[in-house]
Amino acid sequence: MVESVKWVDVVLKGVPYEVNDGFMRTLFDVHDVDYILHGDDPCLLPDGTDAYAACKKAGRFKMIKRTEGVSTTDLVGRMLMCTTRPSRQPTGPTAQHRAFSRRNGQSHEDLCVDLTPALAAEATAANTAVSHFCPTSRRIRQFSSGRTPPQGARVVYLDGAFDMFHPGHVEALKQARTYGDFLLVGIHTDEAVAARRGPHHPILSLHERSLSVLACKYVDEVIIGAPSAVTADILTTFNIGVVVHGTVHEPGSESRVASRAACEEDPYHLAREAGIFVEMPSPRPLTTADIVGRILGNRTRYEERQKKKGKAEREYLGNQKVYVAEA
């Protein structure tokens, strides 16, 4: 995943968590590193000491602004809300459930709440069920490549949800890029994804998903909020030469599509009729559901982690966070 990010040049694997004197000298002397960077949130060792104390003492540390509203703790919280048993509690919704439904625009009957009481309270307190990411025009410009298709280039179009951007997505985008000269990716709206996959999806908001895809070095441009069906206008406006679609799909997506087949057309029927549709063998079977399954499979451990991490994160945001200017 890190190797696919367009700002990354070299990845060192298996490095220590603490930047101690020995590892710091290796970075400086072997890898010609000038500065060691970390976000503006604390990074502490189990004994409470700063993991970057050595490089700060050496004057070789730089602090960078942490992206607002996105953290591992927050994303794990969202995934823990993606449970499989709809609630039908005869006693009616609790205050926590009502608060959650108000934030998500859902009725109590649609909620999946087979959480432990402790986690439900923690998720509600931390408000982890919804995205707090604040997209700005500056942020979109930072991620955008600004590239346009050169004259005569073959434009490849691949669309989807791209939720919880993962190696399966990366390898599909890398393969799709081989079908032409310029890769254009359509990111479906939150509403369209929820209609296919059900409540609590997508886990990441439209803008979070769009920036994740834009950060991939194989992608040239994205359509933020692309239609679920490939339209004639899309094909003409972007001069698309080939439309590709993978063979691996999220669980539930295909059954939902099949159940509506009587009243909906094939979203790729215009591309098929034009002879520009290609079904691309997906290079990896990994799905977003697999990622969520890993979290839910270790639920007890993650619930305990959320209690500790969530409290520390709220304290940081409320009491310790300082302004850091962006470069």
C-alpha cells in the first residue's frame, strides 16, 4: 500500500518503532536521510517516553500537520459498527441508538447494534460512526496530479466504491492502467454505495475515498461522485476509449444488482454496445468486507484497544493539539 502512494520513493520494511540512536544513524549514514518526520500527534513508547526523542535531540526532526478527521482509531470504530444482525429490540431504541440514527439518517430498525454496551457507549462518545474529515479545495489540489490526456491517448475508465482502499484496489488499478495511456477512475456516491451494500456503508466518505484513489500513483484523474451507470455523456466528455470492470466484487453487491435487474439496465450496456467494454480478471480476491471481517474477528482485542486509544485521542484533540502550518 505504501509503495503505491505517489509521494513515496523508497520503503524500508521491518524498521523499529522507536527511532533510537542506532537506527537514526543508519537512516542518516546509509539512506542519506536529512530529516525524520511525524504528525503533530504524540507517538509514545509503552513506558510513556517519546519515540522520536533521539532525532529531536539531534535537531533532525520535523513535525507535519496531521490530516483532520482521519485516524486508525476512528476507522476501526467505524468498522466495528459494521455488524451483521439488525436490531429488533422490543424495548425500543436507547438514547445511544437514537443519537447514532440521527447522525446517520437511519431509523432504529435499520441499525446494526450487536455491540457490547461498552463499545456502543465508546463509539457514541467518540462519534466514530461518521466521518469527521473536512475536505477543502487546497487538500484536493494537493492530491490531484493535474494531468490531462495527451493528444491521441487512450483513456481507460474504471469505476467503483473503492471503500477502505486496499491492495486489491491497488493491483486492479495497476492492471487497468495497462489497457491504455490515461487512467480515469469514477468514485460512486455514498448513497449509491449504501443502496448496493446496505447500512453503515461506505465506511469512508466520498471525499475520503476520492483522495485515497488520487494518492495512488497508477491513477491519473478521478470523477468525484461518478454515476453508477456509464452514460453516453461520460464516454463523450472524457473521450473514454475503454471501460474495464473487475471480476471480484464485494459480497452483497452482485445479489443486490441481480435483485433489481428487472427494473434496472446493465450499468455498462452502452460500453458493451460500443465494443469498448473489457471484463478484467481481478488480480487479487481481497475485498473491503475481508478487511472488516479481520477487525470483527478480533473484536474483543479491538474493543479494548478502542477504549484506550479513543480516550487518548480525545484528550489530544481537546487539550494537547496545537496549530501546525501546512507547507
